[in-house]
Amino acid sequence: MHKYDARVVWTGNTGAGTASYKGYARTWDIAVPGKPVVACSNDPLLGGDPTKMNPEDLLLSALSACHMLWYLHYAAEAGVVVTRYEDCPEGVGEVDKGGAGRFLSAQLRPVIWLARGADVDVARALHDRIHAVCFIARSVNFPVTYVPQFHLEP
């Protein structure tokens, strides 16, 4: 068993609390002991601060980071030398008439640089193993796909 702890503190009381719907900010801090505080806000489509992370950003980033960490693990085991890894994941969601939303899917789009001489077929096949073990991907109820691109170092 793994246990994870965090502290989420609403920072959006502008003086009157939630006395009116538009009278408070949709901001909060995520504080995990021993780690930097992350200032967050609601999705900008819902009146949030576009300069701060929102729950959707955090979920999509967690999916991408979990996949990356497993990929690097499997690459090291397989002798595939990764020299650089970047991802620009995309999540697709919907909001129903009542305002409830959900993710419909996420696509990870990693761009991976490999050391000269690396076997790209082996590197590509490593992705197929990850969904079975990634803690975050196994915890969501929508499909997570991936479209990797590979570059060989000169």
C-alpha cells in the first residue's frame, strides 16, 4: 500500500467568503510536506486565473509524467538510451448542460531523442507495456493513447 498526503487550502476569500457566487476567487494552494507550494485556480473557461494550474492541467500532467517515468525505466532496462524526452499531451473533455464535466480521452504525444544506434522498434514497443503499470493511467476512467515520435542523436 502507498499513502499520499496533501493539503489543499482555499486562498480565494476576498473578504466576504462565499456570501455571493461571484464574490470569491476560485484559487487554492496545494501544499505537500517538504515540497514547494503550487498555486492553483479554476479552469479559465469557468472564471479561473489562466496563469495558474487548474485540476485539468494537473491530471493531464500527472498522466504524462507517469508514462514518462515508466518509459524511462523500461528504456534503461532494455538498453535503450534516451537523451531527451518531451511531451505535449492533449486532453479532450466535455461539459454537459448542467455544468458537470469530464475527460473523454487523453493523448500523450512524447517526442523522444535516442542515442545514436538505438533500436527505434524496441524503443517504440516499450510504450505498449506502460498502460498496464502506470498508477495514474490505471486510475482514470477514460482512454489514454499515445503517439510517440523518435529522433536519433547524430
